[in-house]
Amino acid sequence: MATMDKQRRAEFLSRMTGIMNGGALSLMCSIGHKTGLFDTMSSMEPATSHEIAEAAGLNERYVREWLAAVSAGGVVDYDAEAGTFHLPPEHAGLLTRASGPLNLTTYCQYVALLGQVEDEVVTAFREGGGVPYDRFPAFQTLVAESSGQRLDKALISQVVPLLPGGYDRLAAGIDVADVGCGSGRALNLLAAEFPQSRFTGFDIAEHALERGRAMAAERGSTNITFEAADAAQIAHNEEFDLITTFDAIHDQAKPDTVLKAIFNALRPGGTYLCVEPKASSHLHENLDLPMAPMMYTISTMHCMTVSLAYDGDGLGTAWGEQLAIEKLTDAGFVDIQVGGIADDRANTYFVMNKPGGPG
């Protein structure tokens, strides 16, 4: 038998204890977000559980137990002598809605959500196949929340300038499509900012499109429409000047077919913005990424399994920059530029053109 390295075993025991505590605290942080406890505490001086519960409008006994968990986890400060709890500003800046895209509690919600399909994923491990899209009814809502924070802050000011002609072309009026648009947050922001342009959103989830339509109606935007369509079967040919996808390609059953459909839907000289999780296509180059375990877990529990459920390629969340460039090139795109923005460190922004056009 191999010699036991007692030091390594002790270190791994500590690591496993941290994993279990981290998973538990993710649930507590998710609850802190959903109940508004972090938002409430961010504006309070040190207070008792009764005072915090009253300020948040919540049941004190639950708040007290929650405070015990997050205090034990170092999320909240506890003064044993005074019997008070305090959310320090250094922590509040990463836990509250006011933090925008820096609010990490939105991502903590994935732990409970994906845990709901654990048994089905285990079955897929044994039998193959995957867990279909309709088994994740709350996933679109969560994605809309997490991406919405980023889009609200950065879409117009940081993403649009990445595009050739950027603001000027959109202001003058062009035809734009978002494939896999979900609830239409990006398109609604663009439609409101650029009333001379025309916007079309495509998604397979009708319930998500209804939210997009409702948002457009609320904003009074008449330059935006939504169509229920499989991304691989978009029946449009050379109708758009700009097409965008936000974290949508790696989920597809047949990504090559989707990319070719996007290519065909663009007019010659048109631009495609493809936003995908920031990763390498090689595992060893991802091991030191701060969120690598979360990325591969989300892939296993959602992105990859959804694709495999439809006999797809199962690219996974971390299909990576190298493979993305290869597939984009195979689809016919040229002048592929790889970049990013300051307020979205989790994604890579690929900007490219379809050959042709004036001149």
C-alpha cells in the first residue's frame, strides 16, 4: 500500500471542511439576498437580531439563526459583549444590490437552484443523455438578474464602443438581432437608447419572451419585437446589420448550426458580437481561475447537460477561447477580435464581421 502522507491528509481535511462550510454559506448568502437582509444591514449600525428583523420586516427567530450562520462564516461581524451584528462596508460592497455587477450573492443562488436537479444529473451520469431545459424553470430568471446587473452598468458605455462604428451606427439606425435573448434585457436597453434602430429578439422560451415584451411596453419602445424560435432554425437571410449573443452559444445542442444561422442572417459586412464565459479550451490553463470550480459545476449541472439532453455536442461552459475562434472561423466569420470590458471579468467579448459589404 502507498505510504500515507499525514500532512497532505490533514490539509485536505481542512480543504473539505471549507468546501462543506462554503456550500452551506452559499445557501445563507442566497437567503440574505432574497430576503433583503444584506441590503437592510448595509445601512445599519451594529444592531441586535430583534432590531435587524424589525428593520427588514422578517421573523426574528429565523433572522437570529441566519445571523449565527453568517457570523460563524465571517460574513457578518458579531460583538459577543454587546450582542450585536454588523455588516462591514468592505463586505457590503460585494453582497448588496447597490453593488451592481459586484454583487456576488446573485451567484450564490445557483447552488440551491442546481441542487434541485442533482438526482437527475446523477441518472445521466449512469445512463447518458441529460436534463432538459424545461427542468430549470427558474434559471432564466436568475440569469436575467445576474446579467442584468452587468448590462445595466456596462452595455451602452462599455460594450457598444467595442463594435465597429459603435454608437454612431446604432444612433443612425440599423437592424439588430439578439439570439438567445432570454428576457430581452439587453435589447430593451439598446432599443431605448437607440430609437432609430430596429431590434428583434429570438429565444425558445416563450415565458421569457413575454417578460421582454412586457418590459418593452412599460418603456414605451415600439422598435423592438420578439420571436419564439430555436436558435438553430432562424429563418432570416441577410436581414440584420448586427447580431449579438450573450452567454448563449455554449448551451446550444448544435452550436455549429447556430453559428451558421447567425452568419446567414447577417448582411454582408455585418457585425457579430459573441459574448461567452472567459476560459481557455485547455483545463490546465483554467485551474487557477478564481471561479473555475463554480464554472465547471454550472456546466455539469446545467449548460452541458441541457445540450446533451437534446443529443447535442455538450460543449460546456468552459469551451474556451481557442475552440470558440475555431468554430467562429469555420462558420465563415473574419476579422475576429478578442476583448473584454472592465465591469465584466467573467466573459470574453468576440467581435467579428461577415465578409462583403460596400466597397
